[in-house]
Amino acid sequence: MTDVSRLADLSLLPVPPADPPGRAVPAVGASPDGRELDRALAALRTVARDGGTVVLVAHVKPDADSLGSAIALGLALRSLGARALVSFDAEPFAPPRTLRFLPGQDLLVEPPLVVAVPDLVVTLDAGSLTRLGALRGVLVRARRSLVVDHHPSNTRFGDVNHVDPSAPSTGALVVEIIDGLGVEIDTDMAAAVYAGLVTDTGSFRSPSTTPTVHLLAARLLATGIDHAAIGRALWDTHRFAYVRLLGQMQARARLEPDHDLVWSWCTAAERAAAGIEFDEMEGAIDGIRGTTEAEIAAMCKQDSDGTWFLSVRSKGAIDVGAVCLGLGGGGHRLAAGLTSRDSLEETMDRLRAALDAAPRLGSGRDPVGGTEPVGRTEPDSPAGLGPSTDPGPSTPPADLEPPGRLDPPPRR
């Protein structure tokens, strides 16, 4: 696992004082079960030693943490001699507009061209088998599978499951793995991991941002990555057509005090008329989630097939991860999502009812108390009411996994 003393071994930073005897300093994303990490490393070392094929799968409509983690680990495995391929289910097959700056895209392979029976499949940031979309079959047929994730709702659908809900991002777990493989993290790997870390922590504003997370960020910055350019690509690059569409969504936002809710929506027809791609809508929730009169914010985005994707954010008084889980979606306490094939009216009625029935966890509106909404995190998206793929603060989709039903074990 990642050694905190190593993270702090930078000329730019003072080494933190030693902890009191008997108290271990937790590593970034330290695995609750070290045996799973050992098994993960053994599987990866074997495929690299044998020059085997490993397919690294990001979840459908990948976000920065999922795709960045897959690329970073793929680059590390390639340096060790493995044939590494990165894939995800998307139509057309291309990284989201905000992630086209990521290095290592020569690893990308369209799903139809992926090896039918790879030696190993590694899923990154996917909470369930359904999150793999068209690539589910590749995992089922693979000789072995490894799941790497930080979503609490993960269904442990791999042969080996390195899952740690306390990790700030899946990328933090990937750093742990790369260190265990003995590979030096270069600038390309660091840029891919950093993109996921900064988005999943909401620009380091979420409660998961511990001192050790900042040490990890410092280590990544020390490789020479251009964090300013990464930030611009993730948050500050929009076409004017999107700016106008966002204005329309904000102008018609609805404040519903009875449900402590503010929400808005965008139809597929409106998006198409503006010439905006679906993945460009990821940060739309940021335009309303800061509303002081509402605890909960929801942004509803319709895909071209009529499916509604909801991004839901909380200031801390309501666990929206639990709320969305009950509706077939999932995510984290402050940032979650779901998908629905019902009408917008029916979908919102269900969300209102679930919010009204949810227990109050205390006041969540005082930012000093550390209850500001998490970055980006979303869930899984099967049929009916299922998770979505959009996270929190304006960044490419970032994290939240839908739980729901348990996936059947892979067939062998």
C-alpha cells in the first residue's frame, strides 16, 4: 500500500511529525483487507511476467477517475511487459470532450476489437457488472478478473476485489497498486491519476480530502504535470452554445421548499438543438447546487433514447447515496445519481417522496463544518430507475456507483 512517508519525501514539503507509538498512519486508500491487495498484485505480476493480455475497463460514459485510473494502470503494466488495452462502452467510442487531454490514449481499443478471452480483466471505478455495459461479456469470459473501486455499493463481482470505500478516488488505489508493482510513476501516469483525484474530491473540497490526500497530490505534482492545464480542461472549457443552454436550465430552475429541493432539467431535443453532446452536460448541476434555500439539488438530463439521468447533491443533512440507492441508483452520501426510463414528472415524484422519507442527519448548510457537497460522483445505470454517470462539482463525470441488485458471479 502507499507509504505515507514516501508521499512526504519531497524536497517541497516538510515531513509530517511521527505519530504517537502504536498508532499507524493510514495510507491513501489503505485497503481494509490487505490480502485482497496482495492477490491483486499477484494477478497483475503474473500477466506482466508472461507478457499476457490485460484489458482495463472503465465504466460506461467514463469519468476522469474511471478512465484516468484505467490509463495509469495500463501504462504501468505495459512498462512491465504486459499487453495492456483500455476500453469502455460509449457510442461513438471516444473519451468525453473534457478528457481528451489525457495521455496514454494509444491504449484505447473499441469494445468490438477487444480480445475475446483476455488473460485478465481489470475494472476501474465500476460498482457493478452492469456498469461495464457492452464489455460485461469480456469480464465473464476472461481467465481472471480484478475489481478496483472505492464505491461503498460495489457488488464485488470479480475473482479478486480490491475495494476500499475510504479511498478518495479509485486512482488513489491505483497508485497503491503501481507502487506495489515497483513501477515509478511518471508524468503521464500522474496526470491521469490527478484528473480523477481532483474531480472525485471536488477540487479537494470534499470530506474525503485528508492531509494524506494532499500529500498524494503533491507527489503527483512533483512529477511535472501541468495541473493548471488539467483544471482548465476539466472545468473551464465550454462552448458558447453550452453557456446559453446552461442559462436556460438555470432560468427555469424550480425551488420547492416543502421538499427542501432545487432542481432543473434539459431535454434531449433542447440539447440536440444546441448541438451539445451529452458528456458536456456533466457540470450542469453546479449551476444550482449552491442555492442556499435548498438542502438538495437535482439536475435531470435526458439522453437521446429518452432516458433521464439525474445528478443529486446534498449539503450534508440527507444521505443522497441512500436515497438514490432506494430508487435503483447509488453513489455517495453527498453526491449520487440515478437513471429513469419513466417520464420526468413520474421520476421527480419518486425522488420527492424518497427525500421526504429520508432521515435528517443534522444541518448540512454550514460550509465551515465540512459539509459542502462532494465533487463528482455518480452511480450505475441499468434499466428503470438506475444510477447515472455524472458527479459533483463541474468536472467530468466522476464517481458514484449504483448498487442495487447483486450481480451473478462470472461464469467460467
